[in-house]
Amino acid sequence: MQLQDSLYDLFRLFADDFRTNPFLAVPGRLAVAWDVPNELSFGDTLSRVDELRAQYAAQGLREGDRVALAFESRPEFVCHYLALNGLGVCVVPLNTDLAVSELSYQLGHAQCSAVLGLPSLHELLARSIEATGRSIPLSVGGPEALGKPWRPDGGIAIEFDKPVNRLAAILYTSGTTGRPKGCVLTNVYVQEAAAYNLRLPEHLAFRMGTERQMNPLPLYHMNAMVNTLGSAIVTGSCYVMSGRFSATNWWNDIADTKATRFKYLGIMIPALLGQPESERDRDSGVRVAFGAGVDPALHERFEQRFGIPLIEVWGMTETGRFMCVDREPRRIDTRACGRPLPGLQAKVVDDAGQDVPDGTVGELVVRHSEENPRYGFFSGYLGDPEATEAAWAGGWFHSGDLCTRSADGLFTFVDRKKNIVRRSGENISSAEVEAVLAACPLVKQVAVMAVPDEMRDEEVLACVVPAGEHERDRSLALALHQFAAERLAYYKPPGWVCFVDELPITGTQKVQKHRIFPDGFRPDLPGLHDLRDQKRWKK
């Protein structure tokens, strides 16, 4: 596939070939709720994109500007994204589950020129803009309602030498030092990520012009915005947007949209297995699913009941590309996460960056090639060249994931080096939660870590040394949870709070988290309070 100047240009190219093919679809229940068509063809989408592109140009948006989008996982997002991309404008997708302080940080850090979103999000977006202290225009009525774009004094430096190297998007990922990092993605990145799907082995490959892929993951994640959207463009496929995952609606939505494949997270599998058995369990029309984190104990059970192979993959926003378990034996009783396809190289190294023997645990590192290691990867962490270079130490991108490699080249996930809690597919920075709780007057000292969770893979645990003489009961635990919930997205506050007398520390005052529960975490430990029932999504 030949690279175009932009993702917009690539879409135009394939829209000519697949003009009448369905491109974007939603289940009927959401089409009514969102007041959108059930389907948009490639041609219909292109017409809408070009209309928006002209409107944005008329409002003065130009190459190098950055625009935040808050359209959740709806077809409008794709149309606005492609329209802005065609003008050389970089988009910043917003996770509207975040708190005002979190959104304002991203708007300010990314130096956004404008914000567009759904009418229902107006108050949240307006408050987030106000917190930046900048006169960033906001529209929930489309480009024509935008005011003058905000730009920093002197503008934003444009450093790319070719149009294809323009910034396409800035995606924010959780870091290990508190604040999330902004991954800078170019038009090369998004197009190479799309083309990577064309290298799948024959039994997993897209059937050109006929596939319908359903993805419940949010469009502020690389999986949906880059991989699923890109694969739909280059294979003439339909991207089915099913909104937030709903186990009760899942198979009805599959039937309604005639999906032939879907994306999953590990949390989805037990939820689907928990639904009542039905005669149509093995008659959904889905032939394959791709995802990550399925519990090995449930993998075979799901496949036997539904007749759908679950293909485990590994990928990161920084890489754009992925590994997948590409052939038998898939070793579904393990955490096997795949082999790289052409255009990605991978190996396992020790802390000194030296290769380790097959079967030995080490850090997974990846690159494009020896000649051009960073080609098609992210361009760096916005405003943080030191972190970027550290991630590329030795000419390989360091994933922070601990893996093993088998003699036949299959990588298996073991654990994470990074201080991250992975809850229901969301990466939560322990340091970020610690910083919030440390600001609470009720807290003297705190350490946050991941603990296993049967439903959500991992949950957030806060070990707290309380300040003062407060009673260490559930009321105090709830007060700490509420303090965090007012400042963080709903999924980030602690699901468990454990009151302790002290935290083990090193001579340099670093908390030794591995010593807090030397015999392992158990729900019946003294001083422990279960607050998982408090973590509910609210809009």
C-alpha cells in the first residue's frame, strides 16, 4: 500500500473503490438514541467529511492547529477527525469520563486551538476550558459555531518536512509518574498501522469489501481510532460502533449489524459467559475475534460455547502495530500474546538490555527494523524528549512488559514492570492516584498498587496511613474514596482501602510496595475495606 499525504487522502482513495459499501454502522437501538443513520457508506461519509472540511477551513483552522474532539464513540467523531486531518490539523480525542482537572491538563498541555463535542457535554467541556485560563473556543453545534481559534504566542512550530509527517493525533496514555503522557502520532503512523492489518495470515485476514468489525472500545484509544478505523479503510470494511460494552445487548447487536468479527478486552469474556445460554450461541455469524487479557481458564470455555476463536494480541499506542497469536498451537491455557508480523521486530532483554535465552523472563522490546527502528512508531512524548529517548534506549522501544519467548517465536505475557493498574482495559497510573490521595487532609502517607480482580483483571488498592486519630473504619475509607472520586475519572479511585500503621521504605524514602503484603493479597486481611461497589460510571 502506497502512503498518501494524509489519512484523509488515503480514505478518499479507498472511498472511490468502495463508494457504496457500508463504512460506519451502529446497532438500531443506538441509532435511535443518538439520532444517527444505522449505516453510512464510504461515499456518504466522504461527502459529510468534505462538508465539514470546508466549514473548518472557513473558520480559520489551518495546518499545525490542534483540535480536541469530544464525540465519544459515535460516527460524528470519524467524520470530524478525517475532515480536520485533511486540513493538516492534529486532533486530540478526549475521554469525557475524566474529571475537569484531568481534561484541562490535556487541553493545556496539547495547546488545543479549539474544542468540539456533543451538546450533552457542553458544561463539562466549558468548565475544563475555563480551568486552562485560555480563551479556547468551544462548539457543540459544529464548526460553523466556532469562534476564533486560540493559538500560543508565536504559534505552534511546524517541523515536518513532508505533508505525510504532519501530526494526525495526540493520544494521552497513563504514565508512571503521575501525569499522562501525550503520544504524538503522524500520518505515517496512522497509515502504517492501517496497512499492518493487510499482513495478517490468510485464516485471520480481512475479506476485502465484506467484513463488518464491531468494536466497543473508545475512540480515544489506539485500538479503535487507529487500528479498527484504519483497517476498515484499507479493506473496504464496515466499522460497527456499539457504544459502551453491554453483555445483555452484545449478541443482539451482533445480529442487528451482521458483524463478522469483533474486538474484545478480557473483562468482556466472563460477562458474556455469564449470559443465559441460547440456541444461537454458535450461530452468531462471527468467525473470529481479536483482543487481549482473556483469562486462560475461560479461553477454551468461551470458544467451545460460541465457536469463535479468540485471537490474543499485544500492542501499545507507542507502537501502532501489534503482535498476534497467528497460528496453532495457540496455547490458550497461557497468557500467550503473539508473534510480530512483517514490519515489527521483537525480543526479550534483561535490565542491561542484553538478549535473554528463550523461556527466560525479561522485558519485551520492539522496533521496525535495525535500519530504521522508529519508522511507523509514535514520534515521541509531547514536550518530553527525555522520556522519549529513555523509552528508545539501545535502539529498541522498551514496552515495560515482562514476557518470555518460546523456541518457535511465540511471546507470552508475564507481568508489568511499570507502575500501572490495568482495570477493565484502562491503564491507571498508581502515582496519579497517590498524588490525589496524598493531598487529602485525612491521609498521612499512601501507596497505591494493583491487586487481582476476578471480573476486571486488576483493581486499585490504596494502602493508607491515616492522619490524626480518626477511626479506621468504613466511613473513613468511604471519605477517602469520595475525595478521589471528586478529582479523578470514575474508574481511578481505590476499589480497596487498607489502613496500615506504616509503609515499608528504603533508605532513600521510597516505598517498597512488594513488602506490604509479603504473603500475598487476600480480601480478608485486617484493616481492608472493599469499596468496589462505589465505582460506578455516571454521566
